[in-house]
Amino acid sequence: MNKIFINILFGILAIIIITVFEFLITLPFGDPGGLASGDYSSFINRELLLTAVPAAVTTFVLSWLLKTKSKSDSLKKAAIWTIMIALSYLLIGIGNDNLSEIFVTIGIYVLLVCAFAGPVIYATIKHLA
């Protein structure tokens, strides 16, 4: 139970860090407020695609900080964190009334795959059994 709680806390930390990276990535692109629906979807897609690599790096570093000891532990972390990140984007989409713009783009799925890949890559590099 204690390990799951720690994984959830680090999942919240991953969400915060990924959100900060997403904010920093969107700064150069300006305000999407005046965009049409199709342009807004493309803006969100570009934002999520550019956030995918920092998401992978974030979950990789968090796995390293937690000193993941096995492949199964790495897969548990990856699954918990990816589900939490997906739920956070689901809540953001519901709250901002742009759920369809988020989940219709390929960017969200690339971001989720990259977030899942971080701990898996850590396990592969460390040759965990």
C-alpha cells in the first residue's frame, strides 16, 4: 500500500512537471483564444507533440529518483503515471470544454506513450530483471 501511495504522489509530481513544460512550450506560440475550431485542434496537437519528449524525460528521471528495482516495478510506475496523466488531461478537457479537441488529436496519444516509455527505458538502460 505504501508503494502505491508513493507512486501516486510521484504521479502528481509528474503531472505538475509536464504541465509546466507544456506551459513553457506554448509561450512562443501566443494565445490560441481567437483560433477557429480546426486551428485550435492543430494548436493543441502541436502543443502535446512538443510536450511528449519532456514527458518521457520526466518519467525517466522520476524512475531514476525512486531507484526502480525491477522491470515489473517499472511497468507498475509507468502504468500508474500514464493513467494519472490521462485522467488529468480528461479533467482538463472537461473543465475547459475542449475534450474533443484534446482526444481527437494524435498528440495526446504520443504524449501518453512517451510518458509510459520513460520508466520502461530506465529499466532497459539499467538492465533490470
